[in-house]
Amino acid sequence: MVKPGKIYFASDFHLGLNAGPDPLERERKVVRWLHTIAPDAQAIYLLGDVFDFWWEYKLVVPRGFTRFLGTLSSITDSGIPVHFFTGNHDMWVSDYLSGECGVVIHTSPVTMTSGSRKFHLAHGEGLGTTNTGYKILLSIFRNKPLRFLYSALHPSIGVGIGHRWSLNSRLGKGISLNFLGEEKEDLIRYARTILATDKIDYFIFGHRHLVLSYRLREGSEIIFLGDWVRNGSYAEWDGNEIYLREFNQPGNSSTFTATV
């Protein structure tokens, strides 16, 4: 039997990123949010780039994140499912988070229903892109033989390389891209390929670092979840409506009106 309550969606915490606000305070803010929503949560979906860099060796996992991981474990122990989608910064998960923290790992998009509404969920990296260079880069990241070779590096080297690479990303450099318009947004292009064969009410994506609700002419709504480096944004589904909200200090939320 499904527990009654709300469904929460968030992404792009980028825990461990040493750019922007203090990373430890960002982790504490995420933990406060999780404690705030847990009492009425039916399920929690974390849609990728939860960690700024995550690489699991057979006997070693990245240092830190004890507050966050302990909170996840407490929530799943209480019977609330937490779904963890891999993103382009933390796609290299193995079985630690599922085995130790009880989260459900997703490495590809998921379609789920709540009541009479259908949701399509994904982090979003590479979906709908026409950028050949980016496609090649993602294929390298996902290549199993190359991942095996990378795992042969000592953790201090492998994780160090990962963090330096991350600091050279757009987010690490503080660069953001505004909404590009319906015809140029990769994830809108991707959504239309899904709508060609399936009726989806809500598409919910991370990755884009925009807080945005966009209504397609087909009637579906696309939600871009934003991030927790600059905001504290998330989506809340109460069984009838979906809301974009921002988690404020010390622990209350306000509603975003970010639409196009």
C-alpha cells in the first residue's frame, strides 16, 4: 500500500563543489530540507548531480557527506522511498548508496504515475542534444573498459582529477545559460520525441540549472528544477497540482513563479 502524502523532486545539490557558497553549509541546508519534507513525504526523487563528483572504488567511497548520507538512511529506514538518479557529475555510482543508504538507483529516465497523472523523470544530460562533441564525451564517461582503467588509479588521484574537472565546468566557473527558446532547448526537443508515443503530463528535469515551468503546446508541462548552489529549489506534487518552491532559511519554503 502506497503511503499517502506528497512527492518531492530536487536535483543538482552538487555536494562537495568548492565554488560559490560554503559547501558544508549547502549540505546542511539540504539536510534541513530533507528533515522538513520527510513527515509528509510519500516519496522523494533526487534527479541527478546530487554530488559534484562521486566515484566508487570497490572498498573506497568519497570522503564527507556524512550528514546527508545519514539523513537519507534515516528517511529510507522509516519506509519512505528515496530515488537517486545519476547525473553527469555522479554517474559512477555502484552499490554503496543502495546497500548502505537504501536508495533506489536509476541510471536512465523513468516514467511513473501518481493518481491519473503521468510523470517522465530524468537528470537530462545528453537528452535531445545535437552536439556531437558532447555525445562523444558522455560515451567516454559511460564506457565500462575506460571506467575500469580509471578505477586503477589511486583514490587520491582519481577523485582529485574528478574535482579539478568539475571546477572547470560551467557551474564551477559561475557561468549560466538563460532559457534558449522552445526550438533550441535540448530537453524540450527530447520531450517531444517522448510525446510522439506516450501521453505525459509532467516532464521533470535537472541538469539545466534553471528554475522554470514551461507549458508545451501539446499540453504537457516541463519543470526545470534549478539547483542548490544558487537557489534551494524543488518541486512538490500534492496529488492535484505541482508547485515549484524555494527552501529558505531557517527552514520555510516559498513558491516560485518561474514560468515562460
